[in-house]
Amino acid sequence: MTPRRLIRVLAVFEAITWTLLITALVVQSTTVSDAFLTLAVGIHTLALVAFSATALLVAINLRWSIGAAVLALLSAVIPLATIPAALWLSRTGQLDGDWRREATEDPRDATVIDRLTRWYVRHPLVFALILLVGAVFVVGPPRA
């Protein structure tokens, strides 16, 4: 999956979970049960962590400007802002390019951050597992 496609998919998923969370807050205020809200918070946190971490990974991989990276990260905390942010990133060419899996002659490829980014790109399941553990750490383990 290209960086463009991954950011777009996660942007839509994150926006959907914002809608789910807002709906759960309304339902929780009109009912006695907190179960739907607990579920919505967990799903949204997973989406928020996934989008934010992936945006950071893509920003390093495609060498975005600091402004573009900050915009992408901030869009995750503003309800439904990830879709317009992803569209802007795409329209401005920030999402053009593929994953950099191997080092080049560019001295920036020798940095620890770039080496770590390439390692995560080559091991996406490990990256996904780290995101899942991070989301559980932020929210806490699922409650019965």
C-alpha cells in the first residue's frame, strides 16, 4: 500500500471513529449505559494513534516540511479534520512517492530516525503491533 493510500484510508477511518465517538457521547447523555461510549473511545483511540503514528512515519519517509507534519498530526485531534488534511496533502504533492525501504547516498538516510523508519516500513506488522500496544497503553486494557 502506498503512503498516499494508507493516509487516505486511515484519515477516513479516523473521521468515522470521530463520528462514532460523538454519537456515543449523545447516546450516553440520554441513556444510563456507558458501554457504547467505552467501545467508541477505544476504537477512536486506536484510530487516532494509528493515523498519528502513520502520518509521522509518512512525514519522515517522504521528507515533509515541519508544517505539513504538524498539520497532519493536529488534524487527528480536531473532529473530522483528517479527511481535508489528507486531501490537502495529496493536492500539494506531499503524498507523492513510495516507501523508502533501502538507504541511498543521501546523508539524511544515515540518521537514526531514517534507519528506524525504513525498518518499520519493511516490517509493517511489527509497526501495527506497536501501534496497538500504544493504543492500549493510552486507553488502558479492555474492561468487562
